[in-house]
Amino acid sequence: MNERSENQSNFVIPPPKYSFERIENHVPIHLLHTQAYCERQIYLEHVEGIEAPPSAEMISGSEKHDALEEEHIEKAEIELSIGNAFVKSEKEGITLISREVFVLGSATYGRIDEIIIEPKRLIIVDDKPNAIPYFTNQVQVWGYCHTFKEMYQPEIPIFGALRHVDTGEITWMDQFQEEHALRVIDGVKRIQAIFSGESQGEPTSNARKCNSCRFRQSCKK
Ligand code: SF4
């Protein structure tokens, strides 16, 4: 999927493209991953304010994302709004790709690594540093799909995908369905309950997760 064909163009979205500001009463979509992994991490970081150094994987992932974004901008030939990209893709039968796409829904916001607009489907891609399509990562992708759908209401089906950032291989892809939206809505509600102090977040029962947790020194589970 990262092979470039003649029928494919990179595009950039006119500014303002995204915002890094925290959006009041909204949940950052990447926290859906944490919520599916261990909710207590959200409580420790965002309510207790415990700071933990980023893992080597997080630092390396951020550097790779920056490199991919730079490469994308260098290759980009056109500037298009998302709405116009849908029209152009359908009319001309081409694939249009953009990166770092900011989305804002009724309760969620975030930045999608890559969107691939084909004439008959949209693929929302999240780049990950591993080849295993963990459920936690899938939930995060559903969060992007849900929020994109709320914002743009595309007429074509949406697919979520995970891609190994080192190899460019798609490791998982599935069509976004109502049941996925419900999982996102439930996860968002649970995160909001942690933010509001109603809940301290359910700790994981998987000791292996605790062994590699950035917060294990501060967690009194
Ligand atoms: S130590 Fe375990 S329970 Fe505590 S935050 Fe980390 S993963 Fe969750």
C-alpha cells in the first residue's frame, strides 16, 4: 500500500490543518489505546499528574512519523480540502493520500497518520512500530474512523488499517461498522469518567503489562 502508482497522488490539506491544543471536554483519540490497555494509566497520568519518561518506542515512533510526514510533503503535488479530495478521487478514478489529518468530533479529537481516499472506499491508517495488530491499536483506529465519520460523513465505506512503520506492510484492515462506533463511545465515556473524578480507571489484571509499564513505580494497584 505504500507503493506509489501512476493513479495515485499525495495531497496536503489547506491550513489550518490541525491543532495541538487540548480541546476542552474532548478526549484525545490516542487515549482509547491506553483505555483498552490499562485505564489506570490514564488516571495516573491525567488526574494524579504523574510524569513518566517516554519509552524508547515512543521516541523512535515520533521520529519515524516526522520523517514520513516530511517525505509526504515533498511528494505532495496538490492542496485540496478533504471534501474536494473525495470529489476528485471519484471523478478521476484516482487514489489520493494525505497525512497528519486533524479530526474533531462531538467528544473526540486527534490526528490521523494517513488517509487513503480511493474512488470506492476510504482507508484510515495508523502507523505502529510492531507487526502485531493488537486490539488496543484497533480500538484507537476505530476512534479515528468514528471521529472522521462524524466530521465529514463520507458516502463511501471507511476501513481502518494498521501498518508496520518500518516495513510499510499493512498488518490488519477491517471495515468500520456500528459495533466499532459503540466500542469507541463506551471507551470515551470511561475516559471522561476518569477525567471527572468519578472513576480511578480499572487496572489491568495482566501482570505482563505491569512489568513493562511506565507508571509501575507510582501505581498502587
Ligand atoms: S502498573 Fe499495571 S495496573 Fe498500574 S498503571 Fe501500569 S499497567 Fe496499569
